[in-house]
Amino acid sequence: MTDRPAPTDDVPGGIEPTQVRVRFPPSPTGLLTVGNIRSALFNWAFARHYGGKLVLRIEDTDTSRNTPEALQYTLDSLRWLGLTWDEGPEVGGEYGPYLQSERMDVYADVVAKLLAAGKAYHCYCSQEELDQRREAARSAGQHSGYDGHCRTLTEEQVKAYVDEGRRPVVRLRMPDRPITFDDLVRGEITFLPENLGDYVLVRANGHPLYPLVNPVDDALMEITHVLRGEDLLPSTPRQIALYEALAEIGVGNGRTPLFGHLPFVMGEGNKKLSKRDPGSGLGEYMERGFLPEGLLNYLALLGWSIADDRDVFTIDEMVAAFDIRKVNANAARFDPKKCEAINAAHMRLLPAAEFAERMIPFLAKGGVLPADPSDEQRQVLAAAVPLVQERMNTLSESVDMVGFLFVADDAFTIDPDAAAKVLTHDAGAVLAATEKALSELADFKTEAIEAALRSALIEGLGLKPKNAFGPVRVAISGRRISPPLFESLELLGRERALRRLEQARALLPAE
């Protein structure tokens, strides 16, 4: 991040900018989706805009799905994106621990206080009883949520349930009034009490649930703003009621965070993008060689814009301009083609030397360069960058674009489809004339190569450029699409070029 002046806009909620505390709470299941990343990005940009703090809190209480490897993947992925956190795993902070699995004693203590204060109560209803009463309510055209059966149990009733061996859940005692809040994205929202039954905080086995642990952690970690997906909006009034109850029993600083619910990200068929949909997982974009800054730029556009007439911007520019109140509440459609175009624009913005460095891991993975190339290899790559940087959309294209310059002659192959379509009977004369022209050149430089081949193939053989240079391109690069031909020949060198022309001639159909 570059230095920048403090923002002049007021923080939503009227607190001091440096008091801003937001959180990103992923579940480490080995998959981060573009929706997760968009939420992380908006929280990160919000915190950075005001000079506040981003807390990374890990929802890892589901031991059947969460693993240490998945947690490390989550941390590494966020760092790859550049979305660093101020408190959390591997960083620390005064409000830890930041893994919910390490906070079970905290939740148990809070629940005990809620029960003692009458803010929560034990519910002994069996699932069968709940289902029967809900069905009866539905049949009568009434609200089918929890009916409060155990709200006012007598000691005798409780004893009878206990004697039966029933294990209770813990429910929050919801207030009998509407709950209204001012959503930072959607404006004022009201939920009526008849739609807000007393909900479960702790299962009968003692396991605390999301509606408990997140508000408790928010209160204890003094979170000021909760920016999260629209799918969590229905849970907000229940969480607000819990924040109020926590304040009354002295848990946290007594402040209810402000909420901003980010729009759905829609996929194909105008359906909410699922983690099972192609293009939804971060790993795919890392594998394909998207730039972190390009991917983040596009994800920022899913609900927010820096200006009506501008789509491409740096992350620093986003931080300087970001305002959660300008996020559009309407669902945003994920467009893979536009995502790739935004990424391509960021690839064009990279300095040539940095572009070359970012290509190296993909060339190494493709087996055409070592992870630490020699000085000579780096020089060739640096010379190739100006030929390909404007032509590439993702870094995974590196091998196809420049790999032919580095692959050893005995490992060089020509794409069979390209050979079948281009290296036909007619290509024999082209390749022979090219060999002769290149072998006779005194100066093996781009301008001289171009002049010699135009003279030999277009003037000498009377061919159109496509028919003249197509076979040469396939012979040299192994593909029908490559960087500019004449520059590529210079980088490859005379001897290697002649060997490849000879190899291509051997593939020509027999007379």
C-alpha cells in the first residue's frame, strides 16, 4: 500500500476512523469462492480506507469438514490476493484466540450468563413434537416457527423432562417487538416479531451454533461493522437481539455493529453462483494464472464501481474511493469473459520485468524453464515479453506463447492438429525456400529476416502472407498461433530455426 491522506468522509455509525473494526470469518474447508473473496475484499477495503483493522476469524468448529491443511490453504490464498489481516492466525492480537474451536470455554461462559439472566432458556421439545406443532400451525394458517412452548416452564415441568432423560437445547428469548436496523447497503429494514421465533443457540449435545458464536465473537472483539453476503440477511434480527442481550449482561462493549449485506453473485441462468459451479473457486483462477490485482478489480465491480465510465483500477485506488454506502443492492452477475478482460488489462499494466518474473512459475510448471532460470534464459524471456504481453490474457498462456523458445530441440514437438492443417504438400516448397533464405542471411536480425522471407516466399513463390508464413510459424513454434514470426526467429537463433524447419519437413505427407 502506498501512503495516502486520511479519508474526509465520515465513518458510518459516527465513530473515529481508527476505531473501525471489521472481520472476515471463513470456514477452512479447502475452498474459497469468488463470493467469499468479494466479501473479504470489501471488508479489507473498508478497513484500509479508514485506517481501521481487519480481523481474520476462523469458523472451524465443524471438525468433520475443517482440516489444518485447509486452514493453511485459506491463509496462503488470502496472502496471495494481498488481503492481509491485522489480527488473526499467524498475526495474533489482543482479542484472541481467533480460531472458534479454541473459544469453546468462552461460549459456554456466555451461555451460562444468558441463562442466569433469563435472556435464554432450556427447551426440552423433541423434534417430533416440534414438527407436529409446526404442521398444526401451518394447517391453521399461522406462523410455523417455534411457538415458545418451553419459555415459561415450571420447576415441576422441567423436572419431569429431566426425569425422562431429555437433553435440552438453549434458545434465545427474542423480544416481542419489531426489530429495525439501517442496513448500509439496503437502507432501513424491519422484521416483525411473529416472524422471529426463539432460535437455538446451543444444540442438545452442547455444541454452540453460528447464531451464537458469531455475535459473541463480534461483541468480544469489538467489531464495529459487519459486511457480509445477502444470504445472511434473515439471521440479522436474531443476532441484533443477541447483541442487545449481551450488552445487558456485560459481554463486550455494549455496541451493536452496523450491518451491510452485499448483493448475491449470480452465475449462469441467473442463479446464485454456487461453490460447485465452474468458475466459482479461487483455486481455478490461481491455476489459470490470473493476477491477484486483476481478479480483485473484477470482484470489486460485483456491486461497486469507482466511476460510471471506468472498470479498470488499482487496489490502492479502490481503497481511496471505497464507500460501503455506494454498493448496489441488486444482484451482480459474474461474467467470466469480463473477468478475463479485466485481468488482461492488468497484465498490460505490469512493467515488462515484473511480467517476465510472473511468467517464470508457469513456464517452470510447464517444464520449459527451471524455477531459477539462467541469465541467458532470463535475457531471452525479457526479449520475448514485448512480443507477448499485449497478446496474453492469463499467465497460464505462457508456455504456449513462449515455451518454444526454451524447449530443447530433442523435446520440441509440433501440435498434430497444426501439422495436419498447415504442413501439407504445398508447404514443402515454403519450408525449403525458408531454409535457403535463412541459411544465406549475413545478419540474423528481425528486419533482415523479414526482408529475406518476404522476398523468398511472397515475391519468389508468389504466395499470400498467410500461406507463406503459416507453415514457417508452425515449424518454428509448433503452433498455429505464436508471437510475431520474425522476432521469434531472431530469438530462437539461426541454427535452432534451421533444425526445426528440417524437422517440420520430415512431417510433410509423402509424395
